[in-house]
Amino acid sequence: MTENGDETDISEQKAVRLAKRERLIAERTDAAGGAYPVTLPITDTIPGLRERFGGLQAGEETGVTAAVAGRVVFSRNTGKLCFASLQAGDGSRIQAMVSLAAVGEEQLARWKELVDLGDHVFVSGEVISSRRGELSIMVSEWAIASKALLPLPNLYTELSEESRVRSRFLDLIVREQARETVRARAKVNSSIRATLDARGFVEVETPALQIQHGGASARPFVTRSNAFGADLYLRIATELFLKRAVVGGIERVYEIGRIFRNEGADSTHSPEFAMLEAYQAYTDYHGIADLTQELIQRAAIAVSGSTTVTWADGTEYDLGGQWDRVSMYESLSAASGVQITPQTPLTQLEALGEKAGIDAPAHPIHGKWVEELWEHFVKDSFTRPTFVMDLPLDTSPLVREHRSIPGVVEKWDLYVRGFELATGYSELVDPVIQRERFVEQARLAARGDLEAMTVDEEFLRAMEHGMPPMGGMGMGIDRLLMAITGLGIRETILFPLVK
């Protein structure tokens, strides 16, 4: 059938269902009737009945009356007996058997005439096992709980990815993997909070609307405040406010919040995403790496029961053990066959990039070229989670310079499944050096770098009141789900932004 044919068919079905809605409303005798009753005398849940009576033998009766509601996902009407599968929100199902002997001729006829796939239906009756061994309710009373005006998609045909992300509500109805991903995300967030809370971290909330953007190298979304008569920015990170909390004495602090970056979208990037950021006084980037590894491994166990996770395609991936820590400069030198150090001239990096067929960064500086070259030569070589340590200084304006290696900072990026999952620092706490870094960022911004930071005087004022030594980290929650489930980012976000 053509697309226009599908639309015509759906329009015709909607017209039929609207007529049924009108009939149900006209027949309503009290608040519990009609097409959309306010409440129903429900006594049990479908998953609860399955747990309680899942061991019934074929043909067994219980003498127990139960009243449940669920969505009709299968229906078969015969002469004197109708069958329907009712589905709960978690995907569990129970069979409703509507017979002439139990409900009478009028109610059997009404069932056949009024109930469609997709409707929410209330049924009450004895819990039994059918002759085929299917857990069922022999219906003695029924009612429409909510009349669906549009049909469900074909439950036996896989929805396209585009259909899944555009109509996630349908995806959740028809596909178990979609429901599992929602539950997995909830388990991940609970696990993260439990791990951090047990270590004495305090969860806080910071502003999503900010007077100036900062905390990351990213392009912000700009909006307008009528009340303040000023442009505001949707946050690109929570870092600068969380660090102010540390200055104020909340020495272990974290937030799981929505982040907005006005950049491209692909299989690992979304303009809106969830980010964990955590900061701990009196530790460094090694301690924060240990914490991050623990957070991820505990989250994997919460979802999969093990640090060895099984991805959606059946691949097993081991997140257990102690993860490797490699130097960015040393690994790049080994992979490219050219010795590259923090002192390597920009011209030499550009020549190597041109030879390798790498497009020049929009605003070429030493650090950006090193990172581009590293992604080309090294990134895809890891088979295990790996911390890439000691990154270029000029691309990390909020990070402490390395205590013993000139030209790099105490920063790591964690790579899993070929993408960057998290980043961690020994935080820069010297306000004089931080001001110098901000000024240099402002120069880059003046030259057209839309990702460069600005001078944040309020943050600097907080630093000048004494910021303790600390380590910090940021990790995308959506990407953590990708690492655990093997799915793409649009699958791990419940309602991703789509055109």
C-alpha cells in the first residue's frame, strides 16, 4: 500500500473509532462509564497476577476474582467466545476471555462492536489457565477504560529507527527493547547516585539559564529574557557553578543535569543530553579516574548483573578489571611513527595532518591539531576502556598544568566503544592563572572561535576567595547507556530532538 493509501486507511479507521466514542459517551449512565471513565474498580495488576498465578496448569481454575486494566494488543472474536491479550505498561500480558455464558448476549455483542486494538480495557472475572495453558481472566464484567482513536502499528513488523524516535510512545508499546532501555537508564541513574552518596557527595542543582556560557569548549544556544532585558545562554556545562559550591564548603558535589550545545547531531552527539559532573576537594585526576571507573562498573552491574555487558546485537563487552591509562602524546607518536611532544611546532603537525588527509581544525592551534591527529591514528585501536592521559594545555583552559611534564595538563579522556565517554581533571584552582587562561580564550573568541570561553568575573571572584585543590569529572549519561547497551544515542534518549 502506498503512503497515501496508508493515510487514507488510518483516516477511515479514525472515523469508525470516533463513531464508537460517540456511542460510548451517549450510552454512559454514570461517571464510571463512557469512553474515558475517571476511575475503575481495579484490584490487581497484570504483572502481579503473572507472578502470583504463573504456575497454573492448563485448564486449572483458581476461584479467585481479579479486576485489571490493560491495552488490547491482540483480539480474536468468534461466535460465543472472544479472546484478547491485554498488555500492561511493562509489556506483561494476560488473556481476557469474554464468553456468552459469562457476560450475556448484550455485553458480548458490545465487546465485538466497540473494542479495538489499542484500546485500554477494564476486565473483572475469575483467574484461570486456558486449555492451552495461557493465564487468563474469564470475564464477568468489562468496560472501556480509554478509547483509542488511532490504530497501533503492526506488532509483528519492526518499526524503522526514524519511526521509533519520532513516535517513542508507540515504540514503548510495541518493542520490549525500548522499555528495557528506559528501565536501564533509571537503574544507571540510581546506581550513580547511590555510589556518589555512599562516598559523601551532595547532589545539587545549578542554573540552566546563564548570563554567560562556560565550563566547556562548545557553542551555546542563545535565548532572550524579557524580564531581564538581556540575552541568556542555555548551559553547556554545570562545572563553574559546581566549583563555586566547592568554594562554599560543599567539598564533594555532583549534578545530573540537562546540557545544551548548539552543535551537530550524529550517532554519538545530541544537541540536548544528560551529563553527570562531580567534583571532590583534595583529590586529583588519578583519584577521579578511580571514581569514574567505579561509577561505570557499578552501573553496568545494576543493569546487567555483571561488568560484562551484552549489547543489543549480542556482542559481549567487558567493562571489568583495571582499565589502561595511556599518554596521548606517547600513543600518538607510536601510532604515527613520528615523535610528537608538547613542543612540536605547529607547522610540523600541519604537515603530518595534510599527509594523513586530515582536514585542518577551524581554528588551528597546537592542541587542536594534536587531538585531531590522535583521533585519526589512535582512537579506534582500543578494544578495552582506556583513559587517555595528559592532554594539550591550550585546549584545556580550566585544568591544572601537569606537575612534572611541561606543556600538558592533568586531564584524561575515557574512551569506550570508540567514543569519548567521560573526561576528568586535576582542577585549576589558581585564580591568577585562570584569569590568564580566560583572557587567552577571549582572544580566540574575538578571532571567531565560537567554542571559546569568555572571562567569567563571578567565577574568578569565587576562586579568589580560596578554591581548594580538587579533581573533577564529566560523563554523558546517554553515552554511558550506549556503552552498556550497545545502542546509538537516539535510542538511549527517551525523546531525542528530531527535525
